[in-house]
Amino acid sequence: MRRAGRTRAAAGLLIGGLVLTACSGGGDQGSGGDPNAPVTLTVNVFGDNFSLPDDRSLYDEYERLHPNVKIIENRSDFGTHHQNLQARLTAGTGAADLELIEVGQVAGYVGQTDKFVNFRDQGVDTAAWTDATLARASTPDGSALIGLPTDIGGLAMCYRADLFKAAGLPTDRDEVSRLWPTWEDYVATGDRFLSKAPDKAKWFDAGGHVFTGVLGNEKETFYNANGDLIVAENPAVKAAWDLTARAIKSGQSAALPEFTPEWNTGFQQGQFATITCPAWMMGYIKSNAADTEGKWDIARIPGGSGNWGGSYVTVPSQGRNTAAAVELAKWLTAPEQAVKLFQKIGNFPSQRGTWEQPEVKDFSAPFFNNAPAGEIFPASLADAPVQVVGPQSGVIGSTFAVALNSVEQGGDPDEAWAKAMSDIEAAAGTG
Amino acid sequence: MSRTALREPSSVDRRRLAEPSDRRAVWRSRLYRWDVKGSPYAYVAPFFLLFGVFGVLPLAYTALISTTAWNTRRPGSEDVSVGLDNYSALLGDDNFWNALVNTLGIGVFATVPQLLFALGIAHLLNYKLRGRLALRMGVLVPYVTSVAAVALIFNQIFARDFGLLNWLLSPFTDAPIDWRASTAASWFAVSAMVTWHWTGYNALIYLAAMQTIPYELYESAAIDGAGKWRQFWSITIPSLRPTIIFTVIVSTVGALQLFAEPFLFDTTRNHNGGSERQFQTVVLYLYQQFWTNGRYGYGAAIAWTLFVITVVIVLINFLVVRRIRSSE
């Protein structure tokens, strides 16, 4: 990037990005007419949404059932994925046939319904999902639904039983759950842990995850039900910040920003004893720190409820194979496939009907000392408030994570709060 | 030129061609003249065509966007003109000034050692060495390595917890250095990456220039009793002056547009350039506002401001160079 084209680079970067991205991706075969014509469908994801890096068996199965369909998955990191999607929607070309959108981002795309296929017109049976889950990807009047829900991020607390034992804390998951009825108790337990912790082991991975966990018990966090930005005035947000900052200042954080190489190493090296653990995190831990099998266990989340993450699969209307793409989207979000993804990766089904099925209910995670994942995650969702998400919820969340990271690096919490507020104003307010 | 002049129709020919029976010849000669006059323009046209499409057009379009309130969160905002509001907002934006200071700071940190190292390396490579070609190719290896690969290695070197550099420094420091936490440390790390990447490239340019210096100059200097050091200062450096000026200008422009290294050094992918924007450069800030925050209008204003700043700095460079030349 440096030195490329001198004066042109700065401006060219903007437009060049649009042009370049417009040239990549996208299927080019098949037509709307014949349902059996050969067709290549591209799926853009930002992680283990439907597959693991070494396991694409779900796609293989679909290709077996539909010999004319070939599926190509493209992965990129969370931020890049959503930025590219926005760029390609703006450019009107280049989007994949199926695009994943995370729940914190989806509100920003609901305002652009004309750019997506409306699943309300596609004969989708939406009975599997709650109204609240569907509402997040729908226009306010409910006439357009831009995405089908895939998984949902029920919250639990994953912990390292071996580190707990070394620090003299109980290791049994029920006893551990009783240690922290509230997040205050969780931070207090952290102090207990640190007083006897093994060398270099901290209580949690990053302040941002404690912050997210605390807010998981709230209905309104960054936006209110009317869609107004209330982050600066919301006492619940400030309380969550203060509690997290206090925990950081007492040395509980390993200060490993999420999804960085340092964070991945942290899992492998046992640099932290607990992590706010949505269901999909199970798959992440498993693929990142395979050697820690059996050292982990899963307890209830402080406060008892919460939701972090979850995704929707969309079909941009610019695609040439929207009919075939809609079929694939329907199939991928059908309860049978959702159950398989839960067992294989850990992504918890958003389809409530599956929660009572024995494949889900009785599922225990071998990697996590056979913790009854099929019971723990729905329990945290049962009383979870339906959180309001706004167009920039995702960006606001990562702004707080960055600000808490500056506290972890020794910064003053009040200054960091003030900076976060002005950054949020620029990103989500009048800016 | 002389060949084409010879083949121009002479006055005798012209008189003859004027006769109606030779219409075809007239036509041919006209084509011929057009060919001579027009073809140079036709040959350079592809460049200007491409430059127009990929250079001028984006530049103009960016200027246009920068006067709108375009924001992905507000459908229809692309048609709302705000005049120069984005620019006035930018002047009052602390984060922009912070990014500008970072850019200039990292620019100095990266460019000065880079050019000094390059000069030294080029001087050494100019000696008659065994395996000279291999060595010369060798200094270019960091340059041909992709920045992403360089960043991958440097991120390991500058990692806080299990980093190579902290391991080497551990006997001398109380606690491992968090290279992304402080401004100075992060500037050092990013500058190291830039220096690593570009030193070989500049060394090769210097080497090429050094080889044009007549050997007799060194010989007669040696006869006059000048040592190696004196020869370097009194012959090599003055002869390289135009080349040094060229590399300074190119490096300055490059430094102002520094993006890939800080982008990759910020492993959180928030494009914040550190938790408190410790190493966020102007282009990285532009990228964050444009992509992460969806502020197309504001991002375009940053791009144009950077463009103007770059032009101004290059002009200053140019004037300084001219003054040096005229004082010689």
C-alpha cells in the first residue's frame, strides 16, 4: 500500500477498494429458470458458522443431495467480512450468494432491505424461531425479513478446572456456579483466585468480555427500544464499565484482546482461568487449544442469563442465483442442520423447538469434561432479556473493548470512558 | 528526427502531387503527416487514459463525496450536500491531529535510519566482494517479501507475552514491554518494520548511482592522500546528491501514506492503531472512519486533506532542493 501510486493512493484507496472488491467473488453460472442447471454458490462467513477449518461436511451433504450445486465458502475475519459486505452492497456487485451477518451488525443492514432477498416472499416456515429473534432481522412493520437466524449465543462461564484447583477454589461445576450468583461475586472470586493463583495466570482474558457478560443481563444497553442512542446516559452501561475497570485495576485481566494471536496463545498457555463463554466459544477453544482438552469445564453465567453473538444468513438480491441460494439458506437453517452444527462446533441452535430434542438436551461436551452443554446454554437463554440492538451495536461494543484495553495497559478509567464516549458519538451519533 | 525529415515530401513532389491524377498520393502523404505528428500522442495516450480512469476520476469522485453527508447508516445521505462541513469538522478533530503527529513521527523514525542504512549498505556492496551478485540480490529480499509476511514475523518479535525481543531483553528489564501500549514503543516497532522492508530497495538505488561515479576520482583522491572515509564524504556523497534527494522525496511521500504496517501491527483489527491510537496513522484513521464507521463523506475529506498535505510537503521539498542546487 505504501508508495503505491503516490498521490493517487489516498483517494484511490477509497474507490479502488470498491472496484477491487467488486471484481471478486460471486457465482457466475446457472440461471433462474432451470432448477437443475449446474450452479456454484458462494458463502461468505466470518468464522466457524457452518464449518470448521478442516470439516465442511455440511456443505458436502448438501452437494450430495443436490448434485448440480457446488458450494464455495470464503472466510475472513469479523471486521473485514462486514466491511466488505457493506462495500459490495454499496457497489451493487461482488457480494457472495449467501452472506452471514452477526447479530450486533444486522440492524445496520435492515435499513437496506432493497439490497436483500425478502424471506417473507420465499415461503419460509419461520415458526421455528421466536418473534424477537426474527424481529432483529426484520423491518419494524415486519413485512421484510432479510436473514434467517442460524445460531444464538447463550452465555455460560468456561473455566479451567486445573487452575481453580491450584488456587484452592472448588472445581465441581455446580459448586463453581454457586461462587458467582452475580457479577460482583464473580469479581470478588477473582480476587480470591489471584491471592493463590499459579504464576502468570489471571482471572479473565480481557475486560471487554466481562463488560459484555455483565450487560447480557440488560434489556437496553446501547440503544433503547425506540432506536435512540442512550449509551452515555444508561446507568447500566456505566455500572458495567465501573465493575470491569475495578477488576482490571485489581490485576484480574490477562489483557489479551479478543481474536488476536496473543489471545489464541493465552488459551494454549493457560493465561486466564475463566472466559465469558457463548456457545460458539466452545468450538473456538477446541480448535485453538486442542491440548487443553479435559482441563476446561462450564459453569453458569453470573447473573444467570445473557446472549452474545449469533448470526443470520442473508441472500443479497444482486446475486444471479438467488433462487438456489434461498434454498441453501433454508436448508442450512433447518432444525436438523442446526442440531448437527451444535454437536460438531458448539453453535447453539436459534430454533427453539430443537432445545427439547434429546440430541441437544442430553448433549454433553467431551472437550469440557462432559459438561451438560445442552442444559447450560438454554438455561441462560430462558430468562435472558431480549436485547435491543441498533445499527452500530457491534462498533460500540468493540469501542468499549478497545477502551478497556487501554485501561489494561495502565490508562486512567475516567479518561478512557470519556474517549470511548466521543468515539461512539463519531461512529454512531451525529458523525 | 532526421530520418523522418528526409522522407518528408520535397517541394518538387508537392507540385507533382497537386495534380488531380495523384489524389491517392495526396491522401497518403496527409496520412503520413498525421502519423508523424499524431502517433507520439497516441503512444502515450494509454497511460493518460488509465491515469484518468484510475487516478483523476477517483480523485474527483472522492472530492465530490467529501462534500456530502454520506453515511452507510443513513440511507439517502449520499445526496445531502454539506459543503465544506466535513473539512471544518476535521480541523477540530483531535483524533485526526493525533494521526497526523503519529504519521510524521513514524515517518521520521522510519525514513532517517532507513536512508542512512541504505547508504552504508550500498557503499559496502560497491566494494569488490566475493559473491557480490548474491549479496546484492540478498539486500532486496526484504523488499520483495510481502508486507503481510513481514508483519507476521514482526508481530511475533514484538509480542508482549512470548515475544522474541522481550525474551532477549528480559535480563535488562523488570517487566516485559508491551510494545503496543506506549506511543514510543509502538512507533519504534512500526518504524522497524518499515525500515526492514525498504532499506534494501533504497540501497539498490544508491548502489546504481555509485556505480556511475568515475573510478578515476577515487584514484586521484587516493594519490592525494585521502582515506576511505574522506573519499566517501568528499566524492561519494556529493555525487549521490540528486539520488539522495530523489529517495528522500519518495520516502517522504511513502511515509505520509503509511498504512499496511500499522494496519497489520494492530492485531485487534479494530483499525484503532492501539488502544489509545498510539500508532494510528492518517490513512489508518481514514480507513477506520470510512469502513468501520461507514462515514464515507468524512473519510473522503480525510483523504483529500492528506492529498493536499502531501502536495504541500512535496512542494517544500522541491523548493529546498532548488535552493540547494542554485547555491552550488
